[in-house]
Amino acid sequence: MLEADIKAQLNQYLQLLESDIVLKVSSGSDKVSTDMLALVEELASMSSKISVEQTELSRTPSFSVNRVGEDTGVTFAGIPLGHEFTSLVLALLQVSGRAPKVDQSVIDQVKAIKGEFHFETYVSLSCHNCPEVVQAVNMMSVLNPNITHTMIDGAAFKEEVEQKNIMAVPSLHLNGEFLGGGRMTVEEIMGKIVEGPSADEFTEKEPYDVLVVGGGPAGASAAIYAARKGIRTGIVAERFGGQVLDTMSIENFISVSRTEGPKLVASLEEHVKDYEIDVMNLQRAQKLEKKDMFELELENGGVLKSKSLIISTGARWRQVNVPGEEEFKNKGVAYCPHCDGPLFEGKDVAVIGGGNSGIEAAIDLAGIVKHVTVLEFASELKADQVLQERVNSLPNVTIHTNAQTTEITGDENVNGITYIDRESGAENHVELQGVFVQIGLLPNTEWLGNAIERNQIGEVVIDKHNATSVPGAFGAGDCTDGPHNQIIISMGSGANAALSAFDYLIRN
């Protein structure tokens, strides 16, 4: 089952097992069962600490990872290869007794959770967002005997996925009910089942010299540069890492030939932890006022005060804003071709957008789905020439330029898309089962209202010092009117904003 190089790496990890573990297997006569059984037997052959037992679990094919004489509640329904192979390795290590690499405070919080929690995560093995959810809930299951978790490969359990109408992954369910979708950290998952910090905990904090709002590359860079100046620094973020967490491949971050978004975010987080920075994650900014100091009101009602402010709230995928888009989100309307593409195997889909993201999505999807229809509003594609040549060579991709999307249709799920040919005025309808929206970014700045000057598309207006229209407030990254949205540019922008904020403080 495993290639030689993967097996060599795995052998090193298996030497770290701290105690015996038992893989309890529920298998049938189908090919997935045969392959799964081959995998667990291969694992057992590589370590004397691993044994295999046949059993009956609630799903077949599946297997659970257990301590001897104790069910941990960690189960894999399907074969955890692809992006989920790391989830399997971590499960083996943690069930054997090896401590997870998270803060002790997180471990203590998980152990303190009361009640019965039975989680299920539906995944596709090509989804780069799914492993974080799987690994987070697996860890919770290992730490707390009241928590169980099953990873379910949608390709191995197609009937179940269709019956539950799951059209986007990861899809996390708790006690049989949908809990949330998309990438989630263990802190985010816990935030859905236990009460978070009170508003008073934030309001009672001492004022900051610099408060960074947003935890992407710009925010992390700004916080580090500010903290290095020896001033009191805080960073408040709805989601540390921002949209970089959803980026599959990064090949233009200078000095690093290739990396993945989650790996880069993990490095950013570790770097931030090297300094005395007060990190307040999972907190959404709601309102900003300038009084004697800046006062940032959070969605939970807490208020943070600071002498200066850096706005680095990034951007999100832009929506088409046509009838049907919101109604059929996660019911055929998707924004991540890597994650959700496998759920549309053999089906017809559309990609809205002819830039690099749209054409890359079309190329990726063409290898999975039956047919891809690309709709581009402009008179020609905007993607790089090399991508255009590649997509034009694919027999199952049709491209329509001058196409204005007017509606996404459906009953329970998407069943078609309607567009107008802007040149002829003719209305056209294409029957299909999925729509992937890839039309650029929208700044996360609505919460600012009229507190800071923004341009017509909502970007914070800044000068060469990253200063905004309000003295003491600075902007950085994709939420500003800078000409280019790139990770490396955001980091530089954050550094510039922090240095400018420090200069503002010493002059005032």
C-alpha cells in the first residue's frame, strides 16, 4: 500500500510509539476493505507495538485506533491516505501516549469539557483543509473519554454523503447534526461547544501601545515588528492565519521554493509566540471609535483600548451576488476546488471567473468531473498565458467570455446556471450540479463604517507610511488600497505599518 519513501519516513515515526496500540478493523469483501486491511496489516508489520483485531464497527470499511483494553473513540471510515495520512500518523502517536504539540492550556480545556460528544467529519482525501479538523477532533477524543470522532471519506461512503446532502468538505457533525464546515482549529471547534471568554476579560485589559486587528501575514508581521520595539502589543483576530490557511500551494514566497498555507501559518504563529504579544484569537471586530485612545468593540461586547492601531483584516472570496448563490452555498455552490472538487466526480460544473484562480480551478476540476463550463465576464480571459494554453487543451472544458452570470438555479441542490451573453444579449442556461466561484477578493472592512476612510470597493486608503485618514491608525495587507495582493507584500506592508506606528508613538 505504501511507497518506499513514505514507508521509510513512517518507520521513523513508529519508533516514537510509547505504548502498545490495537487497530480494530471492520472490513468486508469490497476493494476499499481489501486495501484498508492491507494498510493496517502493513502498519502492524512495521512495529511490534501495533496489533490488529477484526471487529464490527458502525461503518464498514473502517478501523479504530485504541489503547490495549480501552476504546479511545478515534475511528477512520475509509483509507486515510492522501492529505489524511498525517492524521493517521498523529492518531497512532497520540493514542500510544505521545503528547500532542499544542499549548498545555488547550489540553487542559479539552480535558475539562463535560458531556457526551460524538463527532463525525466528512472529508475528501484531496482536501487540504480537512486534516486540521480531523486532527483536532482526534486529539480531543484521545484526551477526553467523553468525546469520540470518526473521519469519513466521502468517496468510500458516497451513499451516506448523498443521503446527508453533503456537498462541501470538511463537514463536521456533532451527535448527528451539522456543526460547521471549512477549516477549523481545535480552539474554533471548542468555541462551538463550550462558552468562550467573557466580554469583561477583554474590557479589563490594560491599554496597548499598538493593537493589531487581523492575524494574517500582515498582522503577524506588524505584531512582531511592534513587539521588537519593546512596546505593549496586542493582536486580535477572528482567525489567525486568515485566508492563507485556505491556500494549497505557495510558490512565490521568496527564499522558499514551495510551501503550503497551513505550514506557513504555523511558522507565523510560532514566530509570534517568541515575543510578548497578547494574542486574542477567535474574536471578531465590530466597531471602532477614536476617543482619548482607540476603542475597539468586539462582537462579544468587550472593548479593547490602544494608543495606536494597525488594521490588517485581510480579504475574503468575492461573491457573485446573484439569486441562488447564498441559498445553495454548500449545496452545489463552492469556493474551494481542491476541497470540494472530488464530491462532484463525474458531474457537470461551472467555474465563474477567468483569472488565474478560475482557470487553475477549471484545470484541476477537469481531471475529476465530467465537464467544466468557464464563465468570464470580460471579453477575454485574464489568466496567465501558460494557464490559458493548458485549459484550452482540455477536451472537457468549455469557455464563455462576455458572460454575465444572472442566476444559480436549483431545487434542494444546484441544478443549473443562467448567464447573459453581453455581446448578443442572449440568455443561456446550462444544466449542471456544481458552481465554483473564483472572482477575486473583497476587503474585510465593513466593521469600520465611517471611522476610517475607505475607497469605493471598501479598501482602507493608506499613504506611503501606511497611515490612514485618522492619526495613529495604520493599514496593512489585502484590506488596503495597495496595488497588489501577495503574501510577501502583505508582510512588508505589516512591517512598514508597525514602524510607522512606533514613529507616531514616540512623536506623540
